[in-house]
Amino acid sequence: MKLTSQKEAGVRRTIFCFFFAAFFFTCAVLAQKEDIPVKGTVPFELKEHCIIIQAKVNSSSRTYDFLLDTGALTFVDKEIARELDLKTRGNMAKMDTLEMGEVSIPNIFAFTTFNPEAFRKHGITFDGIIGSNLLERFKVTLDYRNQRMIISPDEETMGLSASGYRCKFTNHPVNYAPLVDCTINGNVRVKAMVDTGQPYSVVFPLDYLDKLSARDSRHLVKSKGIMIKWPNTKTTDSYIWRLERFEMENLKTNNLICCFAELPRLLSLPLLGRDYLAQFLITIDYPNDEILFVPYGDAQFVDNFFSFGINLGRGENNTIVVEGLWTGGPADRAGIRVGDEIVGCSSMPVSSDDIFELRQLLKDENLKEVNLAVKDKEGQHGVNLRKEMLLDRKNL
């Protein structure tokens, strides 16, 4: 038993050392760039929670889609690297320039080992990722409402006159993501990662179910199948719950919805995602280790889910399948099961080509009722669903 534990510890150390060495190698290469000023506005598109930026690589004739993810390292698809004949070294490729909007960033080394299949199952495709190990040279403003990013190399502080809430941050040693100090429900202190690549306001590792005394709460809702999952994790169990208080410096939020899930071992810490971040104009001043949160005038923090309680993805043979359900939600109570196929919506046939549009339709807050054609082991039948607030149901 002791020998097994030592082997597991050795494997963990090896994995950590690999990412750690790769990370610092990347930073060293980036630091060797020419001193070319980089400043300008970059438009982006929101696909569900994903920030998608169109960019040219090495002045390519076509544009490629890059996911902006502050909780990730920088990647480029290996097929794109081959297509553009990028210089490679091991599992990394060099982009001489990455041109996006008004900005052109030189000399970027990117990993080529990321598998975007989990996104593709939901109809979201991209060719690479822009991560914090690239952004860390800049002051980066994310304007969710106007769907734009503003990049500046300025190293001056944002100034005391700038309005909003300021938070100092440290950097994660593997992916250089910003880590901010937070207090949960008045007494649990944590470091949370600013992660534009995940959808929920806050995601906690599963052991926080006990740290936050959530496990026995009657308002805790468990998943069936996959509602949210990270690569290289085993359990599909996830939960949604409501935090009484969430505090970050002087920024305080009450009744904030959160999620619990298994997270990758090296990144297993609380994550701040889109539902929270999108309520602010955010400036991440990487050179000065400071974030400025300026709330939008009509900011509304998510304190519940008005939902059908179903998660759909691409299946085999051009099908759409039910990946997961929230226990006791409308779809679960209607008898829909994980693995069932969705073959129609509102009297219209659907196939896997329609997965992104169907997911957006079901998330549309103006859509309160829908009829789905469901195919299971017993045949095909229609199911009528009405949305509910998942955390306020009387039958919890």
C-alpha cells in the first residue's frame, strides 16, 4: 500500500514538473520577443460562455478562431500548425505573429496537445486558445457587454481615481491565471482562479461540499450524467447550490449560485466564471498584479437557474443525445433519461448539425415551454417541458 502511494506521488510530481517546466519554457521564449508596442481593441463573439476571437497566424490568408481562456495555457491546433508549416519543438509550435483586431503579438510559442472534443460536442469549435501565459505581459480589459477586449502594454498602475473594486492577485504556478482572495459565507477563505473558460459564477472542487456544509442542504441539486465536466477527470457527479455570501476585497455579493464538480488535479481550486465575470467591465493588469471590477449599471448576479434541467450534446450517427439532467428538474420528472435521443423540437426534426442552435434555444430565457421529440428504448414520443427555478422547487 505504501509502495503504491509512493508511485502515485511520483507520477503526480512528474506531471506537475512537466507542466511547470513547459510553462516557464513558454514564458522564457515569450520574453525574448522584440520590443514591439501592442495596443488596441479586439472584438470577440460569445458562444455560450466562450469568448471566441478571430485571428490570423503569420499573416495567414484566412482567419482562425481562438478561445480566450484566462484559466488555460496557450494552444494551437496541431493540424493548423501543420497547415501553416509552423516551426515546432516537441509538443509546441511557434507563431511568428498572432493578429487580432487592432493588435498583432509577435513570437508566441503554443502547446499543440489540447483536445477540444468536449466543446465540439456542443457545437463550439475553435483552432486554438489564448491563455494567461500569453496575456501576462499586458493590461487586458474584457468588456462582455460590447464584446470586445482592449490590450495595452502599459505598466503604469490603473490609478486611484479609477472607479470600481480593486483586487490584488497572485499567479497560478502552472497556467499563470490570476488568483484572488475570497471569503465564502463569512468564514471560509479561499484563493479563486479568474477563469473566463467556465460558465458558472463559481465552481468548487467536490471536497468543498463538506467545507461549506452543503452536502446535507435540502437546496443542493445533484446531476444525473454529465452537466459539467473537465478533461481527465473521472466522476460525472456535479451539484448546484446557492452561496449566502461571496466576498472579494470590498466587493460583496449575496445569494450567488455555485457548482461543485471534480476538477483537474493541478487546477483543483475554486473557479470564477462567466456568470459572475460578465457582470463587470474587468481590467486585468497582469504587470501590476491587480484587477479592477467595474459593475455594469444593470448587473444581475445569477442566484438561480430558470431551466429545463437538461444538457444535450452530439452523439454518434448524426444524433443529439441527453448527456445529463438536474435531478428533480422538469426533464428528469418528465421521464427523460441520460442517453435518450432528441430527434425533434417544436414539430421540427433535428440532427447533430443543429446542436448549437438547439442548446441556445433551450437556454433562451424568453422560452418558457418546449415540446421535444424523444427517442428511447421503447420508441419515439413527445415530451412537453416547462421551465422552473431549479433551486426553489417545493419538492427539493
